[in-house]
Amino acid sequence: MPLLEIEDLHVEFPTQGSVMHAVEGVSLAVEEGEVLGIVGESGSGKSVTMMALMGLIGYPGRVRAKKLRFAGHDLLGISDKERRRLVGKDMAMIFQEPTTSLNPCFTIGYQLVEQLRQHSPLDKKSAQRQAIELLEQVGIPAAASRMNDYPHQLSGGMNQRVMIAMAISCNPRLLIADEPTTALDVTIQAQILDLLRNLQKERGMALVLITHNMGVVSEMAQRVAVMYAGQVMEMQPVERLFTQPQHPYTEALLAALPEQGEAGHRLATIPGVVPGVFDRPIGCLFAPRCAYATAHCTTVRPLLRDWQGGQVRCHYPLGDPTRGAAIARDVPLHQSTKETA
């Protein structure tokens, strides 16, 4: 049985006269010790999916699912007290912006000790000793003296390390890292990723890595879920995703990588933007931006289905040998410059 099971997850936010479908029918599973990457543009529902899992969607947001289970616990039916015992201990999250996630009114030592004492029987002195060991483990120099520092006295990279120390303090079985290298310079990014990789291997944690950086995913993940407008568009083992993408959106994301560009040429881009509340298409959500879209794509919503060892949500997967003829028959909306067969 997977450590984490999400089936048909929906997260909705009522607006004036409408409903914002932030997450629509997402299904994911994560095994013990596995690293799952979740990628997609801003507004794709990556962070909201994990926040729903952690129970962090507040009013007026609504969360519903056929299944939302972690380590045998039904997260849809547990009480707030039971959830507090799980979150922070067996299931932890590194939030996207450490400077706004840490409390500026308390020292980092106080916050670490509070986390340890909340989820373990340690007394104050034992918790302080363990907090210092955690700071040393995540590479913070002079850890004992840093215990008395406030978040504003540390750099962005150091605050990120403190967040990681808090997240791993109780040996979680699942660690969610939401853009753990945002706003960090390249050198610090590499250090943070190396730290996460080593901690995951040493502790055997399952890791869900949310990122925009496809390069990070290629190095860290074993499987990748590509999200767009609140839906999973493709799920593949990482090697196959990068060599044989099956969804046009995945193909477009990979084509936009800087290393894919040619000298003297502009980088490839995806026209348009992720749909919002009032411009959500009836058919495929990616159809307005897809180079291969047909009239059929604009009227019929594709389902996520098993496809060549993974999953894809597309009427015409790129690996389908019959797709060229099917696209031609269904009347393409755009004249694509790419091969359609």
C-alpha cells in the first residue's frame, strides 16, 4: 500500500457569482522512500494540492476527495487533534518562503525547541541539545550561538536551512518541499538540493518536490507529475518524461528550457496564460495554448488515462502512431510548425 494516496481531489474557492477550481480531480500516490516531482506554471495547483493534504486550506475554501490517506490514516475524517499529531511529525512541509514562514517575534532556537517538544517527550534541555544538532546537520555554522538569532538576522539561505531543520526534526515519513530554492542564488540552491537529497537517502523519507525548475526534477525525482490549471496532465518516470514526453504541455515546458535554445535565437515560449475563474475552457484546459488542438479538444474534456507505462490527459498523446491522421480528421485549430505524426 502506498504511503500517500490521493484520489479525485478537488479544492474550490467560491467567488462572487462563480467558483474557482484551484485543484480539479487530482490523483497521486507516493511510495515509502520515493521522490515525486510536481512541476507546472504558477497557478497550476501544485502548492494548493499539498496544502489540502496538510489541512491548511481555510475558509471559504472547500476540500473534497474520494480518498485522501496517509500511512493508513483517513485525512478527510480525522479530528483536528489527530491531524496535529500527524502534521509536523510524520508529515512535514518546507514552505516556499522561509522569511514569511518563520515567526519574526521568536528566535530560531525557540521555534525549533517548540517543534520538538510538541511532537516528542523531550524535556527543554534535551530539546535544546537536539535543536543544536539539527542546525549542525543542515550546515549552519556556530549552531549553538545561532539558536539566539531571530529570522531577520539570518540570510535567505540560512533561514531555508532552519526551515529544513524544523521539517526533519521529528523524522517525518513524508517531506513536502515547496519551491525550496526560491529566491536563493545558484550556489546556495545547489547546497540546499544536495542537503535535501542526502537527508532523504539517509532517513529513507518519501519526498514530494514542488518546483518550476525542470533541471532540479531531472536530478532529484524518480517520477514526475506535470500539473496545469489544477489537473495532472502527465505522470511518467523521470527518464521517460524528459526523453519521450507524451503531453503537448510537457513538450512545451521542455522546449522552453534555456539549454534547449539555440545561440542567437529567442527562447521558446508557451503563448497565453493559465486560465482563471472566468475563462476556463469547456474542453481540454490546455487547448487554447496547444499547437495541436482541434475542434474536438475545445469541446470534450480529456480524462487522465494509463498510457505507455505512465498516465496522460490528452486526446492525442505524442507517442500515439495514429495521432497525425486523427488530428487532421478532427480539424486542427492552428497550423503547427511541428510534426504531428
